[in-house]
Amino acid sequence: GALTSTQAAAIETTDLAVLTTTQMRGLASTQLAALTTTQAGALTSTQLGALTAAQVSGLNETDLGEMLETQIAALNQTQVAAISNTNFATLADTQIAALTVTQVGGLSTGQLGAMTTEQATALAGTQLHQEVPGERHAACADADLRGQFGIDQRQRDRNAAAQRQHLVQVAVARVI
């Protein structure tokens, strides 16, 4: 049979650290939610990356709040989107700042709306410093390459991600 929540909470962190990605995927959301803060903090980036969106949504605000920035950055876009608006709002500014451009692109309107002004400022500040292939640095005044002019205004928009990025930027600006 499956481990009970009490049994999951009793697993030694050293034993938890050696679980394979397959074993991690086999844990129920309730088992993950039962992990202590110390246990959740001991999860490796590989283990966190192996979790399903349902498992990530089962993590409580204390577990999420204790995660290192590297652990937050290890989550994929779908996993970050699975964090409830309430739990997302409890993340520290440094955790929000650790989000990648891809992760930010997957944030829901509810998650963006739940952010505090400090979180939005941290997010906006870090997003200016992250480079995206094919785009100039946001803080630079250097001209773009001629081939990049009008990429979003062409008849056929082959850069669909640009529209989503624009919506995220507008939403962050609105929160700030």
C-alpha cells in the first residue's frame, strides 16, 4: 500500500534525497503536502522538476516559502502555474525574482493579481536583466538588428510568444 501522510512526514531527509524521479512522481499530493519544511527544503532540483503540476499544487505555503531560489527556478512553467494564487502570493521577493522568463510567461492573471507591490517590483527588476534570444537587452538603448524590425507587425506572426510576453509586461506594470 501507499504511505500515509504521517509515514511520509517521518521519512528522513537523507532517505528523501535519494528518491528517484519515478519515485517522486509516485507520491500523492497529500504525501507531498505532509512533508516537513526541512524535508521539502532537501528536495533536489531534479526531484522538483519531476513533480507533476498536481503534486506541486499540493505543496503548502510553508513548504513553498522555505524553498531556495534555485528550487523555485527548477520548476517548469506548468508547475509554477499550478501554484495556487494564495500560495503564490506568499512567496518571498527573492523567490519571485528567481522566476525565469518562461515561468513568468505561464503565470495566470490570478497569480499576477495576487502579487504584492514588492513582489511585482522584484519580478519586473529581474525580468529586465534576463536575456531572451533574439531580443535586445531591455535596459540598453542599442538598436535592434534590421532583420528584427517589425517582427510582431508582419502579416503572419511567427513570434506568437511576443504577444504573451506583452500581456505579462502589461499585467506586471498594472500591479506596480
